[in-house]
Amino acid sequence: MRAALVLAAALAVACLSTPVSAQKSYGPGVSDTEIKIGNTMPYSGPASPLGITGRVISAYFDEVNEKGGVNGRKLNLLSLDDAFSPPKTMEAARRLVEGDGVAFIFATMGTAPSSAIAKYLNSNKVPQIFLISSASKWNDPANMPWSMALPWAPNYTSEAAIDVAYARAKNPNARFAVLYQNDDAGKEYFRGVKEALGADADKALAMASSFEVTDPTVDSQVLTLANTKADVFMIYSVTPRACAQAIRKAHEVGWQPTRFLASGCANKATVMVPAGLDAGKGVLSLGSLKPFVEQPKDDPSMTAYIDFMKKRLPNADINNVAGLYGYTVAEALVVLLKQCKDNLTRENIMAQAANLKNVPLSLLMPGITLNTTPQDFRPIKDGYMLQFDGNDWIVASELLRGT
């Protein structure tokens, strides 16, 4: 009898000491078999060429699901068209959270659409995971603890600083002209340029001109900037159309400055081809993802991506690097969800996103991994300068460290 009592007591203690992490814990949108994921994308409107990002994410999840999902759970992506219109993004987010009951919102495209829903999601403690924007505002865990971006390159301020430093290393006395989109992202990039120019900003900045994302062309702004005969032309836009127009018009009028293109526009299919391959030759852009090449040599990761695209999205333009980004951000989410194990509450999903340690992704360039802490929500801080050689983007620098 005494032995039996001792054994019973021991078993009771063992049960009480079972780690909480070994137990399943779910939040909204999660079950033993499924994780509901909300997303908005510009499948229509001025930024519709970026909609391929959403289609690639969906295809990537399909492949993951065919292999058993993540820890046995299928990824159910609910992706709605917001036409890159902030009011539509807000409408879609409410539908996804309150109607569809998603676990979190993932990879919303752009600064303005993501900003439109950030307060709503943070107020309701819904994770806004790996939104697609390089704005520095997303590194604000104190005020927006439920929002984290995963950009294509370092944030806009860092990108501008790296661009300016790179230009000045070639020409210390360079004068700069800046074309930027008139929204929070564009203004941040322009502010980053001025901060990087420092005390010489008044002298070194020849002119800056803004445009609206809905403007049919940026030709008049480029002509005005060309008249300054500045040595450096810096182009910031999230819409491929404006980037292509800026490159083409500068080439047409014979203005030949050193040109820097915003990282989100370093896209052969949607920018360089419409601009004209000859017109784009020599353009520079900062990036953290491997530049796409159709016939990679000794790069199994790029080969795997190309095979994936041919199999899953055979009608998509494989040169559109917005697809390459979609593949990468989807891969990052799968890593995060695996890290969560069976604790898939909204709180733990966000906590794990804030504790990424040297996470490698197949299409990040050498030396770049994802790293976050509860105090620093910037997964990517560094990049390489890329240059368009008239056919492909090629690596033109060593690893450049952001701040």
C-alpha cells in the first residue's frame, strides 16, 4: 500500500511538472488541422504588377500543404484585392479578422495600405506579420507591438544613406536630384537623403520633386530635374510604372547621371523592360535578395525557385522579382510557424517573430539572415549594391551594412 501511494504521488508530481510548451495552445483561426492567414494584395490598380507576390505566396503554401503542412496543419491563405487603396485595405482587414476569423494578417503590400490597418490590428492585438514595406516606422515595438515588416532591403532611411555614401565615394562633389512618391514611404526616403547629405544638403541637393501614385506620368518632374544637370538621380517609387517612366524619360532627354532606383523597383520585367533595356543599363539599386537570373550557375536555391515557378505558375513572368520576394516571405513565415510549434496563440506568434536568430532563407544573399529582438523589429539591416547590366541585375559591391 505504501509503495502504491508513493508511486501515485510521484505520478501526480510528474503531471504537474509537464512543461506548458508541450501542451497545445491555440488562438483564433488555428486548429489541429488548419491555420487561417489573412492577406491583402494589389491584384488591380496602379500597383497590380506586384500582385504576383500574393499568387506566389499562395502557390508556396499549396506546396507546403501537399507535404503535410506546418506541424501537421494546413496553411489556409485568404487573400483579398485592395487595389493598393488604403480604404479598401481597411475594409478587407476587417472582413478577414471579424468575418473570416484569421489568426493574423500577413504580407500586406506597401506602406500606405499597411499603415491604414496598423492601428486597428494593434488595438485588437492581431499580429501584422511581415508586411511589405521598408519604412522605418515599423521598427516601433513600444507603440506598434503587433506590427513587423519584412522588406526587400534595409529600411528607406538606411537605403538612402547607403545610396548617398556609394555615390559620394565615386564623386565627393556630386549634386543630387531626387524624384519621390508623395506618401509616407517616399517622404522618408527623401528625408534619408537629406540626412545623409548632412551639413552639405543645401549645396549638394540640386532639386527634389514629388508625384502622386495616381499620376499618369512623371515626365514633367523628370524634365525639371534634368534641367539641373545633377550628377546623381535618385528615384523612389513603389509603383513600377513611375520607376520605368523616370528611367526612360531621363534617357530620352540625354541626361546621364548616376542613377539609383528604389529597391522595390529593381525588377527587370516590370521596370527595366518597359523603360528600355538600353535606357536602364548602369542603374544601381540596393538589395538583400539574390538578383534573379534565368540560367543560374552553381546556385541550387535559384534553380529550385525557377523550377517552382515553372511548375506552380507557368503563365507568370518569371523575370518579375516581386514573385521572388513572395517566395522568400512565404518561406520566412513557414520558419516562424515551425518555431511556434504547438503554441499558436496570437501572443506567441508575435513573440516568436520578435525572436528570430540568424534565420537563413534560400534566396537571401550571402551574409544576410533574419534577426529580431523584442526591442528591434528589423529582420533585415544589410544589403548589396546591384547594377543592371542591360540584361540582368548583377552584384556590384561587397556587403553594405545598414544602421
